Amino acid sequence: MSTGALTIDLDALAANWRALDSMTACETGAVVKADGYGLGAPRVARRLAQEGARRFFVAVAEEGAVLRRALGPEPEIYVFSGHMEGDGRKLAGAALIPMLNSIEQLARHLESLPGHAFGIQLDTGMNRLGFEWADWSEAAGIALDHDPLWLTSHLACADEPDHGMNSYQLDIFRQMTDGLGVPRSLSATGGILLGPDYHFDLTRPGIGLYGGHPFDAAQPVVRLDLPVVQCRNLMEGEVVGYGNAWQAERPSRIATVSGGYADGLLRALSGRATFYHGDTPCPLVGRVSMDLITVDITDLGTDPDFLTLLGPAQGVDALARVAGTIGYEVLTSLGSRYTRLDNSG
Ligand SMILES: *Cc1c(COP(=O)(O)O)cnc(C)c1O
């Protein structure tokens, strides 16, 4: 096999969902936008549905339609971007539930799909998606007349437990929704960890399911092994790769692995990341190129068949730190060339 192997531990994914579920007294949904954070929404969602998840969240209607084919008619599928111009047929055809974000979306929805279920997203200070308070005051009466399934909002700083924004948004959310008699959802992964005040009736974890920060107790879900294409000896003073970015300071053995920035292995990893052969670290040397990466295996003493970039020795967040980004970006960047393997029976 000449492409990298991305192995997805569906048992670990399921265990993470159960662990997050056990932290609350309410229902736990699952966010599978961006193709299940890069791991493949159909396989991820099917396993979580088996585990008991009944409500799934995606970013856009197109993702919802793909998910519906994978999950069959039973589970509820919610669309964060709401009801956008031209979404009507997709929402109706795949029985997707838009999370309406504005008076304009509410009007469009009630007009083009009367009687079709919806939820409402409220902006509590993040200023990204959802009804502003003034618009909600104006439209709440009409919306409530049509029985929204959920009132939701999203926390901007939940991965920083001590950030004042958390209690501020909680307070605003309560003021916008208390006493309306509609089920509520505020928290993603970070909010679950903030405690029961933040849980309401439904949580919407994403990154924690996939083993990422801020759910630091999560089981790792992904493993990425890149096959070695060839190995060569370098004399002291020889150079490696584009721009001659690395020079051997001793006689060295260099492995070239299959994978590069076209596979989401960010170019910012150049000269900084570490691969592993079992527990043995092997430094990435030179620049990450489109399809290939060079690794110093001098101290390994053997030519490996593959080298591991994500695995027991280095998780998604550790690799993200090396690239100066977050686990979310590492996961959702994982390209389409990998052979995706999982442990579903
Ligand atoms: C992405 C997203 C989530 C999931 O967030 P995580 O931090 O990955 O748990 C939940 N709700 C909304 C509105 C989102 O956009």
C-alpha cells in the first residue's frame, strides 16, 4: 500500500461518547460536521447511533443529505447554518431540521416549508450565528407559535473554564429562554466540562468524541501511519529536500515517507515534527512537500516499513501544538488520499 493508513478506533469513539454522556443528566447528541471532523461522517455517525445517539448535527444541508443516507430515517439531523436560500428541497428531501438563525431564515422557512420541524439558534455574545437579542424579542412570538424543537446557543470560550465569557453567555441564554417551555441546548465539548449549570436538555459534543482537547481524558481515536517509500544514506554535509532546508551534521540515514501537505500534513510541521517507530522518535527533517516527507532514521538502526505520525506516542493535540494550530484543524485537514480503516465488525 502506497498511501498512508488512517485508522479510526470506533470503540474509542463510542467510549468517548459514553464518557461525555455520563457527565450529564441530560441527552447527548453528536456533532459530525466537516465529514465527522475529517474521519468520515457515515462511519462515525453509524457507530454513535448504535451506541444510542439520536440527534446529529452538521454544518450545512449538503452534509445532512449524505448523513441521512448513512443513518436511515430514524435519527434527527440538525443543520447549524439553518435554512439558506435554495435549501428547501434538500431539507425536505432528507428530512433535515434547520437551526434557524435570523428573522429572514424564519420567514423563509415558514413560507417555503410550512409545518417542517425547526430549531432556533440564539446569539449570546459570540456574534457568529443565531438571532440577536433584539430580533429574538421581535420574532419569538411567531417562532414559538410554530413549536421550535430546540432553543440553542454556542459558547465562545468554553475551553477556558475560568473565562468570564462563560457565565456571561449562560446568563444571557437564560434571559433569552427561561420560561418559554422549549427544550434547550447550550454546550459543546467544553461546556459539558463546565458543569451542570451549562447542560440544559441536550449537549452537542464534537471534538471530545474524536479524542481532542478540551476533553483531555478522551481515548485517542486516530492513528496515522505513513509508508516508507525508500531509505538512503547521506554523508556528513549532504542536504535534504526543497531549499536544502536540512543538512546532515553526521553520516545519516533518511527515510522518505508517502504523505505531504496535500494530505493535510501542514507545511508548518517542516523541520519541527517528530514521527515514531513504536516508542522511538524520528525527527522530520527538511520541508514537508506536497506528497512526501523526509525523516531522520539514523538512530533507529533499521529501515521501517512505515512511520507513525498520530498514535499512542503523539496525539492530535500534541501534533497541533507543533504546527501552531489546534486539534480541530489537524483532524479536519486530514486529506482524502488516506486509506481509512476502522474496527467496525
Ligand atoms: C462545532 C460546534 C459544536 C461542537 O463543538 P466541539 O467544540 O467540537 O465540541 C457544537 N455546536 C455548534 C453550534 C458548533 O458549531
